[in-house]
Amino acid sequence: MSEAESTASHEESESPLRLASRAATGGVLMGLANLVPGISGGTMLLAAGVYPQFIGAISEVTKLQFRKASLIVLGSVVAAAGLAIVLLAGPVKTLVVDHRWAAYSLFIGLTLGGVPIVWGLIRKPTSAVWGGAAVGFAGMAALAVVQGAGTGTDGDAASAGFLMMFLAGVAGASAMVLPGISGGYLLLVMGVYVPILAGIDALKVGLKAGAFAALEAPVLDVVLPVGLGVGVGVVVVSNGLSWLLARFEQPTQGALLGLLVGAVVGLWPFQRGVAPAVGDIFKGQVVTAQSLPTLKAEDFPTEFFTPSAGQVVGALGLVVVGYAITMAVARLGGRARIR
């Protein structure tokens, strides 16, 4: 019996309620992961033991095959992940904006915790693995350099544009499919991480208050383009990953490892937002005494700073904590495989 047939047989023998519960748990973990730069949603599904079922469900649905078990898995994962994202986007955004160095330190640890997971998928390292790892690392490091050479701020959703938000959705979708790849990190280096979290939080606040007129901006600027990008990205990336692993398994696994390690390059923790002063040019406008109080901290440019001894020790401690969290979750599904 093939691995796919074995997985399908196990799903059919499991009660729908139990299958939905397992898939929803994986979905919540994936939703949390997609909010946090450094954690891969794919890694969390792998750790929760529902990764093969999720990828298989996507493959079947795109081929217009609608098995009950696959629909339960796909629906439960998507619904749970979406709920986690909507409810927690605001708190995560606040953490990043108000406690950036601490958040980034934690993210570094969470990222590094995924390295042993991806390494475990590589049964026999070869020159092809190392070549793929070098390419993946270089690509991720280049993204970090490009982001660092930019304005140093995220900007807002409206200025990012529909196409950029669509591409952000595609990037975020990669985290749902590729173990080790953090969609949140990709959004961070693309400069749209905070605007997307802010847009989702604004949507939640508007729905809760019944202020439906205020929903137009977050829906058109964030939810619609990002949602379309995620839908396209999940289908393209999942099928593309299956194709690459079937034909170029070793370099593809190496590239996943390189992307994961390279993500740390752009997460230097000791940076902070800098409020503009009266007379400065901020987002194309001159800051006045009247406009200064209306500026949002999430839009401030960032700068590197020299940390205190306490901050260095605290950062190292948070790196260890983040590493331990990822490893602990991974052990829950240690027997899971990438395909």
C-alpha cells in the first residue's frame, strides 16, 4: 500500500469529529504561526501531525476530487487558522510595535527551532542539498538586505497597493505549505507585515462595533487582495512543492533549510521605532504640531540601537525560549514526514 493510500485509509477509519478536532488544532497552530515572523505554519501542521492530510486535501480539491475526510481536514484547518488570525492580529501587532527587540529575539529562537525539523527531513545530505541550501540562504539574505536598504518602515496598506498585497498573500501561503518557511517573516521583509495585521485588527474592531462603513478600507486594501493571494499561493505552492520533491528532492529540501537559516539575517533584534519631529517629512507629508499626535507608532521608521547588558541577556534568553517552544511543538508530531 502506498503512503497516500495508507493516509487515506487512516482518515476513513477515524471518526469525523476526531479528525476535525485534530485538524482544527493544527489550524490554530498554523494561524498563530502565520502571525509571528520566524514560525512556519507548515512546520506547525507537521508538528501537529496533520501536514500530510492537509497537503493531500489541497491536491485532491484542486483535481476536483471531494472526499469527505479531505473536506473535513481542509475546512477545519482553514476555519481554525482564520479565527486565530482575526482574534490575535491586534495583540501580535502591539507586541512587535511596542516591544520590538524582545519580539524579534523570540522570533529568532522560533526560527532556529525549525532547523532540526527540516534537517530531519533530509535523510542523506549530499552536494545537491548543500547547493540548494546555499541558494535558499542567499535568497532570504538578499530579501533582508533589500528591506534594510529601504525606508525602514512598513508604511500602510493603502500605499502598498493591491498587487503588493496580493503578492504578500502568495508569500503568506508559502508558510502554510513549506515546512520551515515563515510567511510572517516574508511579510516583514516585504514591508507589509504591520499594515496587514493592522488591517485585520481594524476589520475585527469594525465588525464588533457594527461600524460597517468603516470596513471598506480594510476589506479592499487588505482582506481581498491578501485573501486572493493566499488562495492562489496555496494551490500553486502545494502542487509545485509536490512536483519539485518528486523530481529534485535533495536540492529542494536543501533550499528549504537555507531559507529557514537565512530568515535569521533580517531579524536583528536591537532596533526600535523612531517618532518623527515637527518639520520632518513623514510618508510624503511635512509633520506639523497638529499632525504629530495623530501619527501611528506602527508606521514609524526604525533604527538600530546599542543594547544594554540587560537587553543582551534578555534577548539571548528569549532566543532560547523561542527555540524550546518550536522544538516542543515539533515533538508532538515527530514521526510526520514532508510527503
